[in-house]
Amino acid sequence: MTPPLSRDSPFRLLFLCAAGLLVFLAATPGQDAWTWVLPDGVEPPLVPADNPMTRAKVELGRHLFYDPLLSGNRSFACATCHTQALGFADSHGRAVGSTGESHVRGAPGLANVAWIRVLTWADPRLDRLEDQARVPIFNEHPVEMGMAGREAELVSRLRESAEYPAWFAEAFPGSAEPVSLENVTRAVASFQRSLVSFGSPWDRAQAGDEAAMSPSARRGEVLFGRLGCGGCHVPPFFTSAATGAPIRDVFFNTGLYDIDGEGAYPPGNEGLHALTGMPEDMGRFRTPSLRNVAVTAPYMHDGSLATLNEVVDFYGRGGRLVRDGPYQGDGFRNPYRSPRLTPFTLSLRERTDLVGFLRALTDESFLSDPAFSDPW
């Protein structure tokens, strides 16, 4: 664990500015300081008052995030489905749990998740990382970590380990019983909030480095705006889920399916409709962030598009044509498809430019930063 800073420091919030980055230092009495290093114009994320950021908590959360001890069969960790080199996303179009069960949706990337208001593909009620962290550990439908009904066993495992009791005590010094499920989720949430990604070529260009993006990627950025892509993938987070937009401007039906011409999506994968029951919510899913999108293939909520070029073709057509099989239908004709989606035609050069811009959103430093890597 990282040794704490001085524990006699009073609460403080300092703002420093250097090289286009704002550095925010924050600490609470008796806790070690946490530093936010952010681009100019990006404010620190909202952090729950009952779980302030500290270095000890983040480091504990990193160990828990990578530890298969949190799974029923001790073979599966949070990091199994959220791989750093893939932007903390998954290479499977549909995630696979610890028991081998295939899920209906893929694991989304975690870059800048501290700013994301909606944390899952189709449930706007999960808006706190502390609450969301319980889902993969204890979920039964589908099984992910496989610890449902074994909460006491999980706490016992941690208390009996050689390292965790001391680490929990350091991270939660005021807690009567530091090793608890509540503190597990608080620590994991703190680590996830530390996953800040603002080092892509696009970010460097925004900060004034004219050589950071190629001429092609710069043309692609202009095209991205002209096609209206930024209306849903809003910079600098490249998702409307990080803005103050109403919930219905966060979830969209993109015409990925239109089963039998009736607007239906595959069973068990109906999007927001599964929660609200409203016909117009069929197929509405959260807008994902495009940060590090070049390394997060396959794409869409169910991994049904393999490459960025396929994604461009899909949006250019205005919906996906599934010619055969149980899900056949023309997504362009889906009655619930968002009216924001307008078909377009690109030249070969324009396609290259647009994909080049999307690749310029890759933060190589984030994908290899030792502070986010497996500590074991």
C-alpha cells in the first residue's frame, strides 16, 4: 500500500495550473490527500460525501478490483471483464461470468467513469459507483462474480487474509469494523473514480499541441461534428451520459434491430423498455463513451458490430439490415429508431478521416499506466 501523507493536515482544496492541466488536491481530516490531474475546463467529478477520495482507499480498491478472491470460485476478478489494455472494457461482445454463463451485453469501458451519470447499459437507477459495485459481485441473473447469498463468506475471506485487515484499517481509520461489504464497495468505487483518461492525441491537440493529431484525424473531427455525432457523443467525455441531459437524451434506439418489422429487440435485451414497459423505450440503450473506442471492439451493447468501419457503415445506412436468422429485420424501419439518426454517404477519404479521428481518442498512457495495473 502507498504510505499516507501527513495525517494532521486540515481539510483543503488547492488549485494549481501547469501545462494546460488543472491539479486538484483534496483531503479530509485524518486522511491522505488525493490529487486530480485534469485538463483545463474539466471540473473534478462529484464524489459522495460518505466516501471521500483518499490514496489509501484507491490503492485498496485497486487490489480488490484485481483480486479473484471476490468471486465464488476464486478465479474471476472485476478486471477479468474490465481489462486495462482495452480501456477497462472486454474483448467479448457479450461478457462471460465466472461460471461460464454468457451475458446478453458487453462490459462497458471505465475510462472517466467518475463523471458518468448512468452506469449501466439500460438502468438509469444505478448512478452511484458504490451501488453498482455490488451488482457484479452478487448478481444472479446473470451470474457474474458468483457470490450471491455468500456475503458473510466474502467478508470472512478478507478478514482471514494476511494483508487486507491492515489495508482496510488504513483506508477506513474511523470505522469500528473496517473489513465490511460497505467498505469493499467504497474502496472499489474509489479506484474506479481514479480511472482518469485525458491523454489522447485529441486531448493534446485541445491543449495546443498542433502536431498531436494528423491532418486526416483533424478533418475527421470536423466531419464528426458536421454529421451530428457530437450531439450524443458529447466532448470531452464523448457521451451524453456525462452531461446534465435528461435521461431520455442519454438512451437511444439506433436501429440495431427490427425483429419481424415490429420494432422488437432480442428477448432479454430490450434496453430501457425492460424497466419502463413503454413501447417507445424498446431498444433504447445508454450512449457509450467513445474514449479509447479503437481498442474496445466489438461494438454496440451486444458486440454485434466487429469493427469501426462496420460502425460507420451502420450509422451511414441509418440502421442495420439483418437478412436472416431469428433477429432478421431492417433496423432503418424500426418505428422507435431515434429521429436524430440521419443516413449519410462518405467518400473513401472521408471514411478514413472519420475513423482516424476516432482512433485519435485513444489514450495510450491510460492503457498502460502502472497506477491502474494489477498490483498482485
